[in-house]
Amino acid sequence: MTARIGNLIWKELLQLARDWLLTTFLFVLPMLQLVLLARATGRGVKEQPVVILDLDRSAVTRELAVRLDNREELVVTRFVEDERALEEELERGEARAGVIFPSGFAGDLSNPTRAAPVRVVVDGSSDAVAGIVQSAVETVFADYTRQRLAEQGIRTDPAIDLRVVTYYNPTYNVRQFTIPAQVGFITYQITLVIASLGLARERELGTLEGLIVTPLSRTEIVLGKAIPAFLIGLVNFLFLVAIARFGFHVPMRGSFLLLLALTVPFLLAEIGWGVIISSVSRTQQQAILFVFMMALADLTFSGYLVPVKNLPLALALVARVVPMYHYLTVIRAVMLKGARPGDLGLHGLALALLAAIILVGAVRRVSRRLD
Amino acid sequence: MSPRRTLAILRKEFRHIFRDLRLFFLVTVSPAFLLLLLAHVFVLDVQQIEVAVWDLDRSPLSRRMVAAVTSDGEFQVQAWVASYSELEQLLRAGRVDCGLVIPEGFARQLEAGGPAPVEAVVDGSDPIAAIQAVFSLSQRTTAFALAASGGGKSAPVLIDVRSEAWYNPALKSLVSMVPGLAAIVLSMPALALALALTREKEVGSFESLIATPVRGAEYLLGKLGAYLACGILGVLPVWLVAVLYFRVPFRGDFLLYLALSAVYFLAEMGFSLIIANFVRNQQTAMLLVLTVFFVPSFFIAGLILPVDTRNLLSTLVSYALPTTHFVAISRGVFLKGVGPAPLQTHILLLLAMGVGGLLIGLVLFRKRL
């Protein structure tokens, strides 16, 4: 039996090697993709453009403009003349926020009986950015107020001094958060592409019948398709982790062997899905479109867009059966937090269980479809 | 070039798409279906932060602070710990997002007028969530400190900051994500075109096409036309899902949105034509579309994090992706209700990509195997 599977694997690899374009893409594209994506991912919400409409033109408003510009989240790009110009900047997406100082601002500020009003307008069309920009602007005004009151001898420091200690990523570098996710997604995409098209391609080109009449059993056919996909996925994973670790200095605080051990069931589960898709599709085109739909669903539930615990209950439960969710948690925890086997027991168990169920399902599905 | 032959190809493609129910579904309805699936993630706009508390003070005041911080449900106490190593283990396993350490003497210092130190230990591995957690926590401790000190000596307000969020006043994720995700789900028709083109080569039906008098340009334009038309047809259900189901405000002009979607499809399909030229089978075409368009669009198209325009390379990479432009266009027309003028950079770049891709595709196309 092993010899027969070996032959089938050999056939698959030969077939792959003959298609040099695909082979190159399979190994070069993922690395190129990670390098470009990682470099194109900014460090976070920093230096977002702000425009200022200063109707007061006083020393105070100029100082506040400088303070806004000094905040690392913000950069003052323009002083506009009227509200229409400010609106245009926001509409064009050239500015994320506008600050409007009305005339008489400085006068109101030194008048103890009244507060000086200032309008802060943020572009809400991108909500995460808007939230961070808004709190950055408000912090500038709060700090300025505190300093001014301190000069007058009024202490306004809050009675509780909250000291923040940040573990794992103290500079809040977004790249350290996204690169492990990118490694996971790219490995996923390669593995699924190979696994999902294997059988659909043979069926579409009419070579599947030839395979069926050989002494190969159904399980052997599935294994023969699955093992090359597994090897390609694994090799890609190793390259990608190396690039993340040595090219982009993402730490590997935990054990690499632990990560590798948990990558195996993740790859197996995705291959199982690939084989299932492959067996329900009559043509490659259908298989591919199914893969895209599945990839979207997996991205949705992976916890990359929204943390799974913030999902509505039903969706949070669905996420538990999505291998990608467990895997992204694992890869981040191992690389960034140095998680140990005991910390990841549940996720590891879930990955192993899902891999087993999906693979068994795939073999059964194929046995029925091929007859 | 004969319009008659182009139309014949167009008709053949339409028949292909409409005959195969699954293909029809995937080209026209699947974007709306995917949007329906994806956008549910953003329906709940809550943030839950799980916290472990280490209360060294064990005073009524420290307990009251924990109660005050967790009263509205955003922060939830998952565990009470008694050492840093215990806290670190919970953070490492992802069971909590942050730790709150109340040192001994907290109540005494607070009653004496402060400042009483409190430590927040945050998991920075998700920086956006960590920044939000710190911000929310400091708001709550400050409010508690004010209340605990009698609330009497609140500082005078010098500056009255009136913040407003335009286009999305409540800063709801759903409102901002649905128009953005529309750009991602609407890439399905371009993928289908890339596959349709490579499929003819792989399955062998291209050979019989070569034998017909159809010219390269007629063949490509006919195919492109059919998938473009189906794509535009698919915009309507996407729009309906966004507006009727998710209740995202649509402030712009629908016809403009439709026209700009067509420009987006053209740009994406231009890339499909180029890809299909070099690629001999659907597997390779799919791999290219996935790696070049699909996965990157989640990370660098400005969907969540802004496009990093301070760095030339990242600007080039993001701007070369049609999705980046359509995310901006879709949000602009949906939420800002703008006309074409403020979006002209994005529109022109998409048009350039579309026309460029079409020309390159036509020049490279050879009617042979």
C-alpha cells in the first residue's frame, strides 16, 4: 500500500514539476507576498492628516496647532480658510480630522467665567482610525488645560495614577500583530489551492476515471492528493516563519517546535476541506469559487477583523469550529507571548479534533463520490 | 474588428453563465451573499475586555473601584490573582486581556487626596485593542477618583471640546465596514473572468475557437463584456443588502455608484486579462488572484488600518491594488455622499489600470496554443 501511495505522490510531484510556472508561483509568490504585505503594513495609526481652521489667529491657537502636530498620531497638513475648504479636505480623504478654533478663542480661554469652545470634526467613514484620531486630539486639549491650570497653581492630576505596563509589544507596533496573521493566511491559501483542485482537475480533464480503475483504494487516492499538498504547505510555512523572524524581527518567544506541532493539524484540517470542496465540484471553476467563499468565511471568523469574543454569540460559536481561529490564536501566542503547551491546550485539542473530523469526512465523501 | 462577432462571443458567454446555475450564482449573487456573511461580524459594536484583578489593598475602597470599573460590562473580571506569575500565565494563554494591580495602601493614599498608584498590565500583542483598553480603563479610574473624592473639586473646564464624527456620527463599525467590504466581495466577477479565460485553454475549447474567424480583440472584448455586465448586475443585490438589511446610510447617487463599480470591475478585469495571458491553467490563475488581490486587500487596502502614505513603497503597493481605490470610492459615495470630483484620483487610477490592462491584454493575446 505504501508503495502505491508513494507512486501516486511521485506522480503528483512530477506533474507539478512539469508546470514550472505553477511551481515557481507556489514557492516564490507566498514569500514575495509576505515581504510586500509586511512592508506595506504601516506601524499603526500614526501621523494621520489634520487640517485646522483658525478663525482666532492668536498665539494660543498657534501653540495648540503645534501641540497637535507633535502628537505621534497626528500631523497638521494644512490651515484652511473656511469651513467649506475643511469639508472638502475630509471629502477627498486628504484629512482625517479638522479642528475649528472660533474667533475669540484666546479671549475666552483667559476669561475665568467661560470655557473656550473648539470644534473637532473627525471622518467617521473609517471608524477605527476616527476613534484613535479623536482621542488623540482630545488628549492634546486635556494636557494643555492641565498645564495651564498648573501654572495658575491649581492641581488637576487625577487622584488615581494609572500606570500602564504593556507586555509582549510595548511599542504597539502593528506589524508584530499582522505579520503572524499574514503567515497564517498565506500558508492557508497555498495549501487550500493545491488540495481543492486535485480531484476537480482530474475529473474535469477526464483523468479521474483512469485513476479509479487502478488498484488504488479511495483512501489511497485521497492520501496521494493530500500528502503533496501537506508538504508544499509545510515548506511554505517554514520559509514564511523564517522571513517573519529574521526579515521582520517578529520575536519567536515560545518554542518553534510547539508552533510546528500545532501547524500540522491546521494544515491537515485545511487539506480535508480542500478535498471535500474538490469532491463536490464538477469543474475547477466551481471548486475555485467555493474556495474563495470559504476563504472569506474563514477570514471572517479568524478573529483578525474582530476579536471572536466581541462577536454575537451564535457567530462566536461558529468561530470555534473554524481551524483558522484556533491557529491565529496559537501562532500569535507562541510567537509574541511565548505561550507554552499548557497555555494552548484547548486550542491544540480543538485543532486536532477538527483535523480528525474533517479528514474522516473528506475520505468518506470521496468514497461515495468516486463510485 | 466586427461588432457582430463580438456580440456572438458575448452571447455565447452569457449563455455559458446563465446555463450553469452555480456559475450564475457565483458571478452575480455571491458578492451580496458574502457581504451578508462577512458584515455580521460587525453588527455588535461592543468591546469586551477581560481583566484579572490583583487586589493587594483588600479595602472597601479598592473593591468599590473594581466594581465601578466593571459596572457597565465593558470590563469583565475573569479571575482574581495573587501574583504576577499567575497574571502573566492568564495573559499568555489569552484568558484575559489585561490585569489590574491595586497596590497596598491604595485606599489610604486615595483618602489622603492621592495620587494613588494603580497598575494596568496590558497584552500588547493586539495593539489596537490594547490602546482602546488603556483609554477606557483610564477614563473609568479617573471618573472613580473624582467620585471617591466627593466629586466637589472637579477641575474648571477651560476648553469646551465639541467632537463630532461626520458621515458616521455614532462611529459604528458596521457603517464603516459594509461599504469597505463591498469592495472586497465585488472582486468575485473578475476572478470568474480570469478562470473563464484560462479554462478555455486548459479544457481545450480554445482550440476550436482558434479555428473560427473570431479575432483576438473580439474574443477578449466579448468575454470581458459578459462578465462586466454580470458584475454590474451583481452590484444591485450588494447595495440592497447594505442599505435594507444592514441599514447603512446611502447618501450618494446610485447611478454614480454603479458607474464607478463598472470602472472598478474594468480595472480588476484588466489584471485578469493579463494574468490569463501568462497562465495555462486555472489552478495557477486562482493562486495569482488569491495572492495578488484577495488576501492583500484585507491588510493593505485601507479597510481597517489606513494606507501608510508616509512610505513610498507601501503607498505604491497599496495604490496598485484596485481594491484600495474602491474602498475609498465606496465609502465616499455611500457615507460622504460625494460626487466624482473629490474621488478623481482614485477614479483616474482605476481607469488607467483598466485601459492599460485591456491594451496589454490585447497586444499580448495570441490566437494559438
